[in-house]
Amino acid sequence: MKVKWTMLGMVVFFLLSLVMTFCFIWQYRMPKLKTEVVVKEARAEEMCPLFPEPVPLKHPITLLRVALEKIDILLRSSIHSTKLPAMSAIVVLNDSVLWNGNFGKKNASDPSSSTPNEYTVYRIASLSKIFPTLMLYKLWEDGLVDSLDDPLEKYADNFTIKDPLWKSRGPVSSSIRTFGHRSPGLTLRRMASQLSGLPRRLRSTNLLWSGDTEAALHLLQDDVLVADPGTKCHYSNVAFSLLANILGQKVTGSDFESWVSDNVLERLSMKNTGFNLTPAVQRQMAVGVYSNGQPAPLYNLGWYRPAGQMYSTTADMAKLMMALLGTNRGTLLRQDTLNTMLTPVFRCHSGYFANSTGTPWEINEQFGYDVVRKDGDLDGYAATLSLVPRLKLGLVVLMAGVRPANQNLVSQAYSYLIPALEKAFRDARQTLRPPPNPAPYVGFFTYRNITFYEIKVDSDGVLVMQQFGPQVDTTVPFKYRTLRLDYLQDRVFRVVFESPYPCKLKVNSASVSLEAQDRQLFNFYLFNNKGVSPGFDSPGLNTYKVTRLAGRPHFIKT
């Protein structure tokens, strides 16, 4: 698109040079037709980064300790001798356990019962749905599933169900929809994100139904979708059991539970997590109870096992959270796969219990952060696994008893933890990496003879870039006119602003986002025969050919 050089055009041009240099509050004058355009000093409305980088922290941190003490008090005070006699919780940060707490008694009916610990077993109910989702993403990553958006009938060709809500162009009397090539419809991703439209359970069954997948498919043939796939959040145990069993049988050539044991539990050393409640497992368990204090039976969920059968401990759940946060790289899934898995899929309607749905998450926002969580409730037990991916933070709460009805323990815990951790990250000193040899990068550079830069080395060996020349307003604080370059790999650096900095610069009616420019990459050119780089590009800024000068230029005032 061609740009007409009007007065506003000159302002935009100036802003582009601001973006290139990342400087903050400049004044710029440019002649046009014997007149001057004066760009007024920009005004910062909000300071950035909005989300600090989760850098390594040096403990102890008083603010964080206070937040964890509040969580301890919150959970401890939630214990009820009848309704909720036992609870265990754990907080992970990056690849470490930050805190764990255990409250109440493992068996409320036994006066001599001990307090639970991080190895006490609880049923995790619908947290089990995380594992069919992991299976789907791993099979996709390994190329055994072509696409997350493959239709279900690609793997179950005898799948049909009535979809009276489908707005087709066919005759009205056509009540059974066959998805196939006409429309992706009921996809694997939608099944894993509560967007399948499948009913919560199969007709005339409960969670103890002991049929098989063929029988389930037969029942679905005369059932109806409660929503057109992909249009509405609707909770479905059928979707996850069908997904797990079909992928296990049709894709892996094994079965779902064996695949999970071999590819997830064993790989993460989750030794106290599984499906079968053997006598040995039961001896490790906190006794689940109903609201009246009566012990709950340990049901076997039959065909619905993938949707809610599993048991675990907070110690094992901590390992799972670390894997989902990507701190144990390559242990389970690649980082790009994890990013896809943790991304919200669909904004839910107001009547649903979460703002957004994911695979398999319920997602709500707190302090501007997506809190990605999975809740589970089953006779005698309640559980929540939650993550704040931007902060590399996770919290699991496992309960023997009934989840408190008048208090969201996880949200309350994050109301203490997120602000404290965010401040700790903001206050932490960033450690930048120096290049092996700074000499090829040091010198003077220019972008089209409009803006000029000097790159030098600080006392830590880190490269520092500073703009100079007639366009720099020297009244701007020095720290806002100096950028540091973090060495990533051969000839590639990342720009790091000294925070906080203004999120946006406003110049008259125009503005530019500085937060979008933070962490941009500089790619220096191959060294010439003098052993220095002749320039660099910043592809993220669409800025190329920032070229080296032979020496510091001299400017003549006009």
C-alpha cells in the first residue's frame, strides 16, 4: 500500500524509527515545504511488561512466603471433620516444588489416623480426562494422528448420531448426520475440549456401565447431539471415553490404560498413579466421604474409566504439572505441542462454569492471566489441577470429602499467589548472556542514515546498544536510551528493555506498542574478512540492512 507523505505520514515515519531504536520519549523535527512538524513529547499511560518473564528467583522471598502462609491458613481452615476430613495440596514453580501442605486425617473414623502427606492417594475423578488428551496430542505429535481436527469417523467408520440442530442444505427429513468429507463436524479436538455436542453420558447408562466401545457406538446411533459440534460448551463424559478407547484400539493397537501407563506414568515416574484400586493402593488412600461423613464406596467406572477412574498423589501430580509447563523439556511433549494444548479453544456461553474451554481445560482469567484448570468430583473425592502457564506456576488440591460449596479454594489461593509471584519476577535482576567474543559486533551502525547506534560492551561482557545523533532528546533518562542485547546463539541476540517501560508511546493521535517490540531478535550478518559483522536485521520489526559505519559520524547543525 502506498503512503502519502502528509503531516500524519511524517509522524508515522518517525514512529517507525522509534520502534527500530526502542527509545521512549523523543522529539523529532522534519522539514516539509518550509514548515516544521514538531512531535510532542510522548506520554506513557501504562507501564510494561504486563506479564513479567518467569526468571530464576533467589529465595527466600518474603512476599512469596507470606502468600504461601495465607494459602496454608486457607486450606487448613477448610477442613471439616465430617464433610472434608482430609486434603493435600502442592504448588510448583517451573521445575521445583515451592510448597506442599497436608491437612486433616486420612481416615476420619479412626482416632489414631495420621495426617495425609504428599504420597497419600486420592481419587482424582475428572482429572483423568487429562490423560486421553495427552494421548491425542502425543499421537498427533508422532504422526499417528494426521490432524487434531480429524473427524471421529475417520477412526470409527460406524459412528453416527442424530444431529437435528445441524443447519444443512439438505432435506429437512434427513435427521442423521454423517460427517465424513462434507464437514469435519465432530473432531478429535472438539471431543477433547467439551465442544463435541455429545451427551454427558450414554442413554440408559450411568458411570458404572460395563459395556464396550462397540456397544457405545450402537447406543449413539439412536441418540442425539445436544449441540452442533463446535458451537457450544457442553460437558461430556462420553466424548472422553470414546476418544480414549477408539484411539487406543484403532491407532495404538493396544488399549488406553496400557498406553497411558507406558507413555505417561512410567515416563514421568508417576509410581503412585493408576487405574486399578488394588488392596495395596487402598491402604495408601485417604478415605473419601459423603457430606454426612459416611465413607464412599470405591466404584469401578467401567467403560467410563478414561473420564474419571484414576487415582494419584500430590507428589505425582507435581511431576505432571512440571511436564505440562514444559520445564522437563522433551519428557512428554514438545514445547510447541504443549503451547497448543494449553491454548483456549472456545469462548463459552454465560451459563457454562468456565469462561473458555480448552483441551481438556476449564479456563478463567485472574489478574489478566489465563488460569488453566481441570476440576473433578466423584463420590467421596474432589480434585483440581491448575496451571498459570505465563508464570510457570501450578497448583493441585486433592480432597477426601466434599468440595466446599461457598468458596473457590483454588481461585482464592491464586489471589494470594499470582500478585506475589508477579512482583517477585518484576523485582528479580535479569541475567543476560554475553557473546563468546563481542569484538565482531562492537561499533557504529545506521538505519538508512536516519538513525544511528553505537554497540559496546558493558562490564559483564554483555552488548549494549545506544542511539546517538541529532534525533536523540538528551533529556530522556539514560536508561531509556540504552538497550541490552541477550546472546541466544551464533550471531543472534534478543533485545531486552530495562523494565518497567511505557507500554505505548502516544504522539498526537498516533501510537506504537513498545511491549510488542520487547524481546525482538537481532540477526547479525556473517563476519567479513576483517572479522566483524557488517550489519544486522530485525525481522520481527520488518527492519533490514542496519549497516556498519567505518567510524563515528559527525553531524552538522542546520
